[in-house]
Amino acid sequence: MNRNVILTCAVTGAGDTTGKNPNVPVTPKQIADDCIAAAKAGASVAHIHVRDPETGCISHSVDHFREVMARVREADVDIVMNITAGGGGDWIPDVVDPSRGGPGTDIQTPAQRHEPVGELLPELCTLDCGSLNFGDMVYVNPADWLREHARLVQQAGVKPELECFDLGHVRFARQLQQEGLIDGDPLYQLCLGIPWGAEADPETMLVMRNKLPANAHWGAFGIGRHQMPMVAQAVLLGGHARVGLEDNLYLKKGVLATNAQLVEKAASLIDNLGSRVMTPAETRAHLGLRDPRTGKTAEKIEGGGA
């Protein structure tokens, strides 16, 4: 069991969720405000995508990421920032010519995916570790692209969060580590419940956890109604946890959530299990992250659970 838990809030994803819950943040200001609210509710980390302010759909704009980061950094709260680097991988074959991408296809090169991370240098960024049948589309992430992307993240000095949506992704993430493309103790995120990836249940989480390197830090999340059960399961198995409107829109059945409410509920659950949520400063020290205020790697806090 993990007594000191890093709690991430994934405040907004790229999915078609804005029409389902009006609390899903869209503009850079709204996304930043939700990061700040999550921090005040007790989150250790904020994980962000950005959206087109006009349409609410996915955006890859470095300017949008920059505005979110600036607003959060200027606020009177502290939170570790985690930028997605997994955009631009959506492939939907064209109906007439399946060798081409049809409507909804959104593909970026590794260099394009890395651009916001390389320019803004957050403490963390995600690195999706394989391709996947993601609902009715294919998320495209060839092995050579992953190697190139991991190298770019490594050169930027940002710690990658190795997102694994299936057991084969864990295997390839270990390969990246063996090839010297991951520095220090790796950080894994087990992403459960996505159709058609790994299921959100205790057996699947345990199998994936047991395949991690001995020196790995790890967390997990489940989508939809599996969100809070997977928080508890991850803590019981020694891991960290993630909640947020990217993964789940409801506080309970029929009740739409805010990001802050989901953080508060998860923090209470973690507390009731006899554990505690780590502060952002403790999180940086625990994971060996660069402190954005000093530019230096955070040092372990004595007695702070890190």
C-alpha cells in the first residue's frame, strides 16, 4: 500500500466532452483556472491538453499551452505541471481510399508533438507508449516515432510520464529504458478502461504493475464510473492516482462534476484508506523533477513523505 500518494488532476482532454458537461474547461483561462482550483483542492499535479477556444475541439497551439502555463505559474498556488505530448495521433481511414486519413484524422510528427514541451519545459510530459484501437479510431504511435520522441523529451530535460494503455505498451516502455532513452527512475501511468485497451479492473492493474521495472514509480487511472475504484485500487497496490474531467464527467451517478470536486473526493478517499496526498514540492523531490522557480532539481524533503 502506498502511504504517500501523488494525485494528478487531468483537467481537460481532447475528446468530445464539452457538450456533455459544461464544466469542462475550453479556453486557456478556463483551463488555467481549473488547474488552480485543483491545486487548492489538494492535487499534486495538473495534466493539461488545450482546446480551440472557438470550437472546443483539440488544439496543438503552443500559444494556448503558454498562456495556461503562465497563468498557473503566476497564481498564488503551487502545482506540478504535466503537458500532454500525445496529440496528433488520431487515424480514421478514409471510406473511399483507406490508404488515406479521412475526416477526423489528426496526425503530427514526433517533433510537432514535442514542440510545446520543448519550448515551455514543464516538469512532466506524457509519452504514450504504443499504438491502440482507441474507440472507433486508431491512435498511431510507431516504435521509431516513440524512440525519436523519447529522445527529444530526454534532451529537453523533462521527465516523461510513460502512458501505457495496454500490456504491450509496458513492454515497449521497458525497452525505451533499456536503450537509455529514459533517465533516472521511470514514471509509468497505467491507463485503464479505454475501448479497446486494458480493462479497468484489479486483475489487469495487478498484471501491468507486476511487469514494471523494479525502480519504477507508477500511477493508474480508470475512466468513467471506474475512476474512483481505480484510485483506491492503485493506492492499495502501491501506486499513485489520477482523476479529472478528461477521464470522467460525473461526481456520482447523474451528478456532473467539476475538477475540484473530483480532486476533493479522491483526496478524501485516499485519506480514508490511511494514506495522504503529497504536496507539489514533495512530488518534485520524490520524482527528481526540476523546480520551475529555481531551475534546479528538487531535493528530498526530510520528513515530508517524499
